[in-house]
Amino acid sequence: MPHTRKTSELSQLIQTYLDDTNSSFSIGAFGAVAEFFRSATEACLALNSEPLTCATSRGGIRIRMRGDVRVRAYEMLTTHPQRWLHGVALCLPECSARGAGRSVITELGPDCDAIREQDFGGTLFDVGLRLANGDFLVRSNDPAVISALRKFSGSHLLDADLKIMDFIVDASPHRVVTSSLGRIEVYQTIDRHQTPDGPHTHVLPKLLRCARAYDAKIPIEHNYLPCLNLYPPNPLTHNNGESVGYQHHRHLAFQSLLNKWGCPEYVTQKRELLASLRNNTDPATFAFPSKRIRRSAVRIALRQGAFDKSTMLQAQKWTQYFHKRRNAEEFLDE
């Protein structure tokens, strides 16, 4: 597909989901990420008709599409035995995706690329998380906050003795997470006790120590890194994680994306398993796949099959069969 056509198609897709308040987006790495979504009653602010951009009083997102993007749609298991996650990772070659790689708090100067005009000129600091696929920044116009962050310059954010993280949580400067495909800004106050509804950030030291750009269970192509993640509406949960009744149209919409941009091996295994359910195949004749991605496809297909009237009974039968077999425990519960 020519780059211009591909870019236009992806831009239209992104705009569709920006307009859908049941979807969400994220930019960042494994352990340090910014997420953006808005409520159904929360309108986008006027931003001079800038494309692929949305902002509310709580946060904003700007996406800048490129012709060298590769797309990977995927599904993932959750600890809840009846649910699954799904998403679309927009990836760039490593050479294009790399962030600045700063490892200490560094003042960057005024923000000349803020999403909202009122935030232009705020002082940016890289907090030094050295993400593989972007940069995690904070921004402030408060002289006291700027002065304190300057004193921390050259220090490590996670240095417990300096209590820098505590200062940032209490001060709640704007969080700005950038990548080669755009930025997410979070304006609302950091909550120490629970994840707030709407735009928010996560910094999780335990996961950061893994030094990963993304969850290893997402089948990203070799030498590519995700620079933007899209989460279309999930059939079973709202974008804040709350349960909703099964939404079949949401499931079908994502399966269309998965068939187009999913890992071929995963998609093929899912189709084969669902066909076996529809054909009333005996689960005893099924050979467990050895590859992790195929096992994941089988497990997710069984969960999804339990919500389809044409496969519901068979999916339940197969799941019960596997649970009773000792040699299937790892396959079901890894």
C-alpha cells in the first residue's frame, strides 16, 4: 500500500476512535505510560482545527501520523477467567522510535509544542526514565515547582532518599509523555490512592526495572517499537475497567481490525479453534499448540466462544475438559 494511502487510512481510523468516548489511547513504555480518554459528556476543546488532536480540561492528545508506521492488532488474556484485553499498537522502526534516553532529571526549557495555547512556554523537565520509545516529562509554570525541580536536576527520579517522586506527586505538575507519533498531556491532579477517571499516568518502578518498551505478550515485529497504542471499545469493559454487558458489535468491530493487522499465526489458530467448536469437535482430539502465541489464541477463542450462541455450549465443554486434565493446567493457566 502506498505510504500516502496508508497514512490517510490510519488517520481516518484514529480520528474515528478519537471521536468515540468508549475508546482510549496511551503513549509510553512498560512501567511508565500516559493514557487518554474522556467521558461521554466531555467535549474536545477548540484547538484551531488541528488534526488528530483532542483536549479537555483534564488532559489532551496529539497524534502525528507517519508513512513508516506498522500496525499490530492484538488480544491478551487477563486474570479474570471470562475477559480479555485488546489493542492496536502503532509501531516505528527502532531507529525512528527511540527517545532521548536521559537517565536523570533534566531541564529542557519552555514547551513550544504544547497542545493548548495556554500551556505554551511552561518549563519542561525530563524526569529521566530513559524510555526506549519516548520521553516522560513534567511541565510547570509555577516558580516554586520549577525551582525545586532545578535543584533535583542531575538526580534520579526513583532515588528514595531524595523523595523526588513524593514531591512530584504532591506538586502534580502537568505530565507530558511524548513519542515519535505524538504526545499525551495530563493536567488533572495525581491521586495517591486510586487511578483517576480520565487522562492519567502510571510510573511503576518494578516494571521499569524490566527495561521493556512493551509487554512481551504483544507480538511486535522485530526491530520495531510501539509509539502509540489505541484501545477500541472492549466488549466487556468500559475504558476505566468497569464491567459492561457483553457488546457483540464491539467484538465484531475489533475482529475486523485483528483480521487485517493481527499476527497471522494468532489469527489462524483462533479461526481453527472456533471452527472446531462450531463443528462439535471432541476436545480430546485437539493437539495442544506448543508456541505461546498459539496457546494464547486458543484460550482467548474459548473465552470469546462462550459469548456466542453458536459456540457457547462447546466452549464451556472444552474449557471444563481442559480444567480436568492435569497436563492441560499450564496451557490454561500460564
